[in-house]
Amino acid sequence: MLRRLIQAGAMVALLTGPAFAQAPQSSQSSLSVPLKTERPLTQEEIDKQKAADRAYEAAINKIPDKKSSSDPWGNIRQPSPTASKNNTQ
């Protein structure tokens, strides 16, 4: 009984380690690393971003429009029977 209790405690301890490592650290801790630092963009970075956006838009505009879906079996299938053929049978 005691053996199972110790094993269960060890399993819980081993499984909580990775979960604790994923939690963001408090700002009071000296070991915490800032996850995201925001700084204002320079004019050069803004110009590069705008140029990249224009290049992206130009590339997207070069892609042709998608054609309507084609039926690969369309040439093989028989045309649907008409109402007049169904009445004669």
C-alpha cells in the first residue's frame, strides 16, 4: 500500500514538472525572461514592411482566378435520361 502511494506521488511530481515549466514566471523572480518586448518601429523597418506588403499583393494578383470545378468523369457518363424516354418504358 505504501509502495503504491510513493509511486503515485512520484508520478504526480514527474508530471507537474513540465506543466510548471510552461507557466509564465512572475515579474518578481530574478530568473524571469520577458516574453515579448514591444518597441516602436523605425522608419526603415516601416518602409521594409510596406515593400514586403506590396510585393505580397503583387504576387497574389499574379495568381489566376480559380476555374469552375470540372467534372473529370463528365465525358464518360451518359447524359441523364429525359422525361419522354421514361414515359415510354
